Amino acid sequence: MLTDKQIELVQSSFGLVVPKAQPVSIMFYDRLFELRPDFRAMFPEDMEQQRGKLITTLATVVQGLHQIEDIIEAVRALGRRHVGYKVADDDYAPVGDALLWTLEQGLGAAWTPEVKEAWTTAYTILSDQMIAAAQELRAA
């Protein structure tokens, strides 16, 4: 579980990224497709709307971290939707790698070991929920 300090670090660092949302979202997908070129086929040719969804989803999740139990079902529903996109359980790791790399680039000196740990913990908790929901759907 995230500590109050980790939640604060995620929220405050995300606040620094929001003004740069468009270039950061471009950087994220560029990095993701660099790590996993095969992922490109899962996305539309025009990525503008997808990049907007990324930032909106991140904002919703980041804002909800203090009441994580209130957002878990939405996170799990997202995991179930990803089954339809042919996302495998092991696909979450490179997404996390791309996200952390992007945040590091976007935050510069504000990307401290503590901020990295907080984001890593948050991503792990949320991706674990998405994976569990996807596994439950596949098993049904």
C-alpha cells in the first residue's frame, strides 16, 4: 500500500508534469514503441486522442490515490477492457518502464529516488489490480 508521503510525492510530481502533458504523452508513447515495437499495432494511427486519454486516466488515478478503494473498481474495469485489446499480463512491465522513464525525463531534477519509489509502488499496485481483473475475466 502507498504511504501518505508516497501519495503526496506522486501527486506533487504529477502536478509538475501536467503543464507539459502533450510533449510528455508523446515521449511516453515514443518510448513505449521503442521498447516494444509490436505494441504500435494496438493503437490508432493518429495518437492524439490516445495521448489525451493517457493524461486523463493518469490524472484521475493520481487524484484518487488518497481514496484508492474508490478507484480500484475503475482500475480493474480498465484491466478487463485491456483483455479485448489483446494485452497480456507481461505487457504491463514495459508500460511501467516507459512511464517511469518518461516521468524521469519530464521531471528532471525533481525525479528523486523517493519520487521514483513512490511512482513504482503506485504503478505496481494499480497494474497488479488490472492484471488480476484480466486473469479473472479470462478464467470465467
